[in-house]
Amino acid sequence: MRVLGVDTSLRSTGFAVIEERGSTLVSIEYGIIRIPASQPVSECLKRLHEGLTEIIARCKPEEASIEGIFFCKNVRTAVSLGQARGVAIAVCALAGVPMFEYSPRKV
């Protein structure tokens, strides 16, 4: 089983691909999709889409996971996070990779 984990953010989305081999978990690839603060939101979302699409094509995960929605005091931060989460969920759906959400406490 190969799983893609995504920690979404508009400017720096973290990701990791791990694989289960028997009773061992092996790191396949991990990193951050960084987007400069000078870029408009539309470019951030586009580059996030492109980055996750490339990772899925290269690593071929069978499933994906993402942190569920949590309470956020800053509305602007909540909206940005929601936009980035939407892109990540859509990319996985388009690639046919089932996405599972986990509460922040479980993550």
C-alpha cells in the first residue's frame, strides 16, 4: 500500500509518500511545494495543482490523507487553507486516488 499525506497551505504545502512493506513503513518521497509570497492566490492554487499532480504521477499512491478542518480564529487564514485543501482534494479525485480526512488530533 502506498499513501500520499498532504499538509495543505497556500504558500508551503508539505507532502510525504510512504509505502507499507510487510510490517515496515518506507519513505518514498517527501518535501514541500513552496510558492513565493509575491505570487497571487490564483498562481498559488495553480502551482499547488501542478505540484500535486506531478507527485501523484511519479509516485502512484493508492490512497491519500489530509488533515480535516479545524477551528481557525483568522478568517483570512481559514479561507486560504480551505482553497488549498480544495485543490488537494480535487487533484486526488481527478487522479482516482481516494482521499481520507483525519482530525488534527489524530494526525
